[in-house]
Amino acid sequence: MTDTIESQSDIRCDVCDASTRVPGYGSQFGRLEALWGYGSQHDGERYRVHLCETCFFGALSYLRQERRINGLFDEIQPVDDRAFGRVAKEDYFGES
């Protein structure tokens, strides 16, 4: 039900407050979510942040950099850092 509501309304980026609506295509946004369970420091807390394309890729870039820094002296380095977080490519209709 939440997805239906989100697709009908104008989702604003929670970082920069920009509209995520693309004329003729509806809202285009990324989402960062967490539901913390038993045993975690934030047990029972749920988070959802909507991000415009610019802020999403800015956050992803920051996370890639943190990954690089944390593994800087590891013997095995990630092969393709550009694909970090991507689960599909050329999936225009969200079918993968």
C-alpha cells in the first residue's frame, strides 16, 4: 500500500527537499531503509529516507569511499567498485 501512495504523490528528497517527480514518468527516487530487530542497539526502530537521484548517488559515493578506506590495507581489494550496491543493469521496468 505504501508503494501505491508513494507513486501517486510527489515524493520530496529528505536530504535536499527537491521533487523526485520526472514529467511523464512519475516519481524517480532511491530509498534507504532499516528495520532494527532484537539484539541491536536500535531494537524496534524503523527508518526510511527518500533520496533524489543526485543525493542517492552522492550517498552511494560516500559509502564507496568508506568501503575503500576500511579495506585500504586488506590483501584482497574489490574488483569493480563502480558496481557497489547495484543489483541489476539495464532493468528498465524493474523486472530483475
